[in-house]
Amino acid sequence: MTKNLGYVTVGLRNRGVSTRLRLRWDRSPRTCSEVTKILPIEGQIWHAKYANNEVYTLVPMFGEDPRGEWRCLYPGPGDLMYLPIESGFFLPPGAPDMDVTRGLVDFAYFYERGNNLAGPSGTALGNIFATGTDFDELERMAAACSDVWFSGAVDETLYIEAA
């Protein structure tokens, strides 16, 4: 992919819902560059226990680590983050194997307000690299993400692809 890509789609495959997010080349150019090189991304979804209104998928670390761009501790609705995960952080059952020298990347989508990335394993600062733009899409996505929390994540995947 190239810097010409302006948007990504984030969705829940089996629930049939998605939203288009604007890539934030203005705030996180290195993150956008690294992520767009590996699109599409799709994997098992999990719902956060500590961060609150977050769904995520995990992938092995790839490319150059772009830490330090548009970092955030309290992400809002429609924010998509790149969160590097190092050895010692809690991993959910079924998570990909972690190369302790490289770690994993948590692609986290936040669907409502009230999130906090300070948890029992420490503070998990990451980079916001895409933001929501369509209120109606964000509301539909929030309802589906909330359903992951209440009904479960079994057989559901989170995907990120070029829009």
C-alpha cells in the first residue's frame, strides 16, 4: 500500500458490520506507513477486560516499530490504535505465540467513551492511526462491539482493510 490510501474499513466479519476510518497520516505517518504495508489484517477478536470499550486482534510484530506517534492513554469512540505488546503483558487464551524478542501488535478499536489504557500489567500506550468520521456507522459498530462483550467473541473476527 502507499500513502495514497486515505481510509481503512474496520469490521466484525460474522456480525456483518463495519465502519470507515480516516488514516491519520498527519499525526501518525510512520504507523500508517507500516500498517498499510500489511493490509488486509484479520484475526480472532477479543474484548478488553481493563481498557473498557475496546475490541482487538493480535498479530506478530512486523516491520519497523513506529512507537512515539500520536500516543494516547484515553482513546475515544472510533479510534484505531497500534499497541505494541511486550513480554509480561496479559495475553488472552488463543493469542498468537509471542516472539519475546519482537512481541505482538494489538490492533485496538475503541467504540465508546470511558477508556483507560492503564491496567494491571502496566500502561499500554499506543499510537492512534485512524479515526472515525461517520456517526451512524460508529453507532452501528458500537452496538456490535458491545454484543461481543455480552454474547461472546466465539467465531468472530476483527478485520482491517483498505477502504
